[in-house]
Amino acid sequence: MKLKLILCLLGVLLFGKVNAGSPEGNDGGFEKVLIQMTGNDVPFDILTKGNLGDHRSVQPLIPIYVVLDSSCCSLEVYFEQAIGEVDITISQDGAVVYFSSENIQDSMEKTIQLNFEVSGDFLIEIEGRNGAYVCGHFEL
């Protein structure tokens, strides 16, 4: 519950949808930006024994937040809930620059350090074993 509150506050501080890496208006303010994630209609498996609140939205909730920290070329991936095994892929122009398989058994944060020498447009994709899928674009 505390992680959810922190993530909500982080989202408010980062003003929701932000174009990561936009050169216009870069006045040295926030160096961390929230990457907008979109997904398919398959919800991630939530590994819990508690009440899920009977979520009935047309679009399934995405229990993952990704924040780009351009000051140190890293991504902070926040898993809000235990969702089991996922594959994390980061690619640039179709070429994979990072891949990892993770078993998310609790809410957690994973930091992904990217090479300081890379620049351009990137795609981060996170796919669950049940076919759930989210992705987001960012620029370094």
C-alpha cells in the first residue's frame, strides 16, 4: 500500500504523461520522467491471496511504472504488485540492447543501467507469461 502511495505521488510530481527526452524547454528541471506505458487487453496475473477490489475497468490496470533518469542513463521499473515471471526487453530500431527475465513475487523496484554512449529512440517492453504486454517509448 505504501508503494502505491509513493508511485501515485511520483506520478503527480512528474505531471503524468511526459515526453521523455524532449529537447524543447529543457531548463534543467526534473531529470526523471515517467514513461507512459500502454498495453494489450490481457491483465497481468496478480499473485495475491487478498482482495483485489473487483476491478471492472474496460482496460486492465497496468501494475508497472517506468521512470527514465536521464542524468545517469537508467530506467527505474516499479512493479506495484507480484505478477510472476516477466520478460523485460529494451530495443532501439528493432535491435535488442537489454533483455532480462524476472520473477516478480512482491512489489519491488528494478533499476536498469543503460550505456552512457547510446542515444536516440528506445522501446521498453514487458511481457508476462500469460500474454499480458505493456510497452513505452523513450528518448535519450
